[in-house]
Amino acid sequence: MGATLVDLRFGDSAQVVALSGQDALCCRLTSLGFLPGIQIKLISKLPFGGPVTVDILGGRVALSREDAQTIQVVAVHSTTQPA
């Protein structure tokens, strides 16, 4: 299995590759714009299992980490410097 939304770092941009999980969750995510080919940017990832926030289609969406782990992505650009 490839990288998921949770694997991205602050400022990383990625392209949605696929969704996994139950049908109801996939339906909800697609209604929010998480479709294969759509580009997203990680805005924040709160500590201690908090939500993940991304820029998508001109808006911001916050997801639980559990939901974010079902979104498979491929990184397209990183704005962070290597440690």
C-alpha cells in the first residue's frame, strides 16, 4: 500500500490516487472532493491523533486521522526543508 494523507508533512502537496474503506466513507470523501487526480495540500496535522486539515478545490477540509488514512496519495511537491 502506498502513502496516505497522514504520511504527508506540513506544506506537502499531493495528488489523490485512490480511496479505501467502507462505501459510506468513500461516498462522503468523494462528496468533499477527494477524487483520483485531485491535488491537495496539507495545511495542518494536529498532535496526539488530532485532525488533519487540507486545502482542496479552493477550500479547507478537516478530517479525522482515521478517515485521512483511507486516502491514498502520491506527493507532487514539498515546501518543507529536509531535516
